[in-house]
Amino acid sequence: MQLLSDTYLAQLQELHSRKDRPRGFGGKVKPLGMFVQFMDEWLPSTGLDYGCGKGTILEHLQNTYKDTVWQGYDPAVKKFKNIKLSKYDVVFSNDVLEHIEPQYVDNVLQHMNKLSNKYLWLRIDTEPARKILKDGRNAHICLESKEWWEEKIKQNIQAEIKYTGYKKGKFDIALQKENI
């Protein structure tokens, strides 16, 4: 299943290797909202930070949730380009999906669904980014409404929606697989 084009992968690799952006995308840890409450409820033993960039938020998750074994995945960062387990209790994705090429959104959501055996937490930005790609496009190459995203998620992830929130252009959604 293809998750991104080779051309876009090369652009992301270039962005992550730039000396003027030592932390690439996802270089800051911002408040994660209701995710904290869901982690307290879910108590997952394994977690995957899907689209972790260079791992800044991954490191925060590892330090905050010590009872969860966290791993990162990002195809544009050599250290995180391979997924180690076939399933994780929780798949966490923070400000990633808006960076996915529109023709691959369904594939990426299906990939996340396949990797999660219990829970998913997705935060999706619905407003333009401040970053611009080398080819001149806004870094948020898949800008859609929260309603559009919710429908895409329903079509591609087999889980019950436990929560949705929307604040300052950020759409949060917590999902729980029915088989737990």
C-alpha cells in the first residue's frame, strides 16, 4: 500500500535534514488536550507515534507515559522509517494527516487502522501552515474541514468515535476499536 509519492518523500527528507530546522516538523510539544484523559482511561501497553518527525513529541510521550512502550514512525526520517510491531494498543497522530498527499489519505488512514488493535488518537490541522515546501506549496497540503475528515475517518477506520473536539483549527478525534 503506497502512503506517499517518491517526490513528496524527497521533499520531506530535505525538510527534516535542513540545518535551519534542526527539529523539522513537530519540533515543539504543545498541549495535547483531551488526549491526556484518554490515556488515563485507556492505559495502553504499547503506542505508536505515527508521523513522529524527529521524535520530539515521541520523547515527551515516552517520558510522560512510562508504562506504555512508545515507538515512532516517520517514512521521511531514517531513524523512524520502519515500524517494529504489527499492532499497537494506541496509534497517536498529531498534526500529520494534513501533510498527507490527498490521493493517499485513504491509504494512510487504513494503515493506521491496521496498526491499531484498540485505540487511535488523531489531531488534524484544518488551517494553513506557516511552513512552505520547497516547491512553493503550503506544508498543509490536504486542507479540509473537520466534517470532511470525520467522514474520511469513518470510511477508513473501523472504530467507534468516542470524542471529537475542535479548537483553533485543530480537530481532535479519539477512536476505540469495538473488539476490546
